[in-house]
Amino acid sequence: MRMVVLSLLAATLAAVGLVDPALARSAPQVTAKEVYLVDATTGTVRFAKRETRRVPVASLTKIMTAYVVRRAASLDDVVTVSKADVRHAAESGATAAGLRGGERLTVRDLLYGLLLPSGADAAGALARRYGPGEKAFVAKMNSTARALGMADTNYTNPDGLPQTGGDYSTAKDQVTLAEAALKDPVIATIARTEKYRVGKTAAHRAHTWHNSNRLLPDEAEGMKTGYTKKAGFCLMFVAEREGHTLVGALLGEKSDAARYRTARNLLDTATDA
């Protein structure tokens, strides 16, 4: 019944020109609290639900971290991981790349450790180097958000962990960020990589990282997962369907399985439209 009501409402709004007629043809099953999906090829909004509501976005934050680092660093720069970087991730109960204090890795490797396993330790190491220091790095994150037109976004750290001070964004702003990040070929490549291995050297141990995005490789080409108790299950995703690039963000989903189910429903409906 709820789906029928949504479809009838969409059809009525389409008839008076308030929504894209494509939205009226079907109403995807969406359980996430905030959602935004656009066809980046045409600029058409495919679905919107509380898309401007300010909420925490958990580890989707790390896409901005990568975006800022790419504008400040060479991929061949070598960064030394500190014990504090590792300790912060461990004490916060955050996802980590399994780094150890004293390891020296390239920026390229650390970006994979940041985005595939969502390493808070990698985020700390990169922010410390390219702020320099976390406070200066977060200031760069926020100034970059303003430059991209993300007016409803505020970052308080480079990893998205809960912190007092008012970190928030919106589904709409996260899609804006995703579209900007996709224009960076390095970030786009990393975001769609399923597995990345760093061989052991005198400077660092061996690492094997797997992408946490379960839509890869057949259903999407990226980009990032996120979760905290406060933010719920979040997902930033991009998929190529029938010659169109679809970019979406869903926030505040109730479970890991539900976020992928919602994303699939959104993509299928957008394709059918």
C-alpha cells in the first residue's frame, strides 16, 4: 500500500511539473533516512529524500580526505606512520588498515589503505603530514567543501569518527563530493579496486586490503561505505547503466544489508526509468 501511495503521489506531482516524470513511473523501496541519486550524464535528479538534512556521514568523510590529499601531495611522497595514528584508530574502535608505528609508505599506498578497508590509521597519517597536523587539515577539508558548493557540510576530523563539534553533511552534498572526486582518475581507480596488496619491504610490512563496498564489481564502480552508531549505515555509490553515470548517497540506513538493497533498488529504478 505504501508503495502505491508513493507512486500515486509522484505521478500527481509530475503532472503539475514538480518532479521529473521519470520519478513518477516507479517508486523504489528506500529505507535509508536520507537519499539523493542523480544522473550525472544528464544532470537529472532521479530520487531525493530528505537530501538537505544535516546528519553525520561516518567514513564517507574519507572521500574528502583523499580529495584534499590529492591536491597537496605527490603519489610517490613517503609518509611515516606514527604510533599515535595507530593508537587513535585502535582506541576509537575504528576500522583500520593494520598499519604500525614507524612504517613508511607512499601516498599512493596510504590512499588505498584509506579507502578500501577505510583505515582511520591511514587517515591520521595523511592528515598529520598534509595539514600539517589534523587541525590544519580539517580546515582544508572545510574550505574545499565550501569551494565545491557543499554549504551544508562541516568536518571535524579526517576519518568521520564521532566527535563533539558538529560534524555533519547531507546526501545532496555527498553526491556533490562524489561527482568531484570521480573527476580525479586516481580516486576513481582506487574506489573501484576490489583488492590491493603492498609487498613487504625494509620500510614497511606487507598489507592486503579488500574494498568494503559489496556492490563491486558487477553492480557499481565505487565509491565508499561508512558506519557509526550515530550515522547508521551509509553508502556513496556510482554505477554505469545504459550509457549513464548514476551517482548516489544514502545515509542513516538501518543495517549493512539494507544499504545495499536500497542502493540496488535505486539503481534498478533509475535504469528502468
